[in-house]
Amino acid sequence: MIYETKTVLVLRRDLAGWQAANVAAFLAGGLAGTHPHIVGEPYRDGAGRDYTALIREPVFVLGGTLEELRRTHQRALSRELKPAIYIEAMFTTTNDADNRAAFAAASPDALDFVGVGVHGPRKTIDKIVNGLKFLS
């Protein structure tokens, strides 16, 4: 099935494995919270045990440099999308309130992005992430 929308996470290529996994989880959770239509139905196994729902469509994980993440962020904002964000300073915090404080204290013109997530119409998202490659 091809969805009319697309979800993409762009992670800085120099992250450690645990950092990339952590940032991806935060960004996907933020996008699912903002766009509840991307969450599918709960799962049930053959024994009748219930499991949580998952994001219903593929999530594309791309890699980029800091400059490419800044470009992705600006492209999303220019198309009036609300991106999910994660900046370097958030690695030093231990809770949501401190994450938000770290982000609020950062200069909007020099954000040290480690991850940017976007969800929207497929063609719009393709333009926003044009030129980026899958994270490997």
C-alpha cells in the first residue's frame, strides 16, 4: 500500500549507535503524538495477547550533516510543517522539562541538530529531504 503521507527521520551521521536509536525513538514518538492518524491498530497474537499499536506506515531514516539537518529543518518550516527536533544539548538532560529548557535556550539561528523528523504529504516530504541518503 502506498500512503499519501510520508514520515522521515533525518539523523546526523556521526552519532553513536545508541544515540541514533534514542533520537529516532524520540522523534518518532513526537511525530506520532502530533499526527495520531499515523498510528495503526493494536496488535494481537495467536494466543489472544494484546500489544500496542505501531506507526502504520514506513518510517524512512536518512542521514545527514549538521548543515543538511539545518536545511531540512528550514525546508519543513518554509512549507508550514511542524518538525520534531532533537539537539545536541538534549543528550545532557534526563527529563522532558530539561529537554524543552535546553531547546528554548538554544539560538534558533545556530541549532545544533542531531535529528529532525517530518511528516506530511509524500511529495512535500520528498522535496524537503531531496538529496539525502539512507542512514547506514
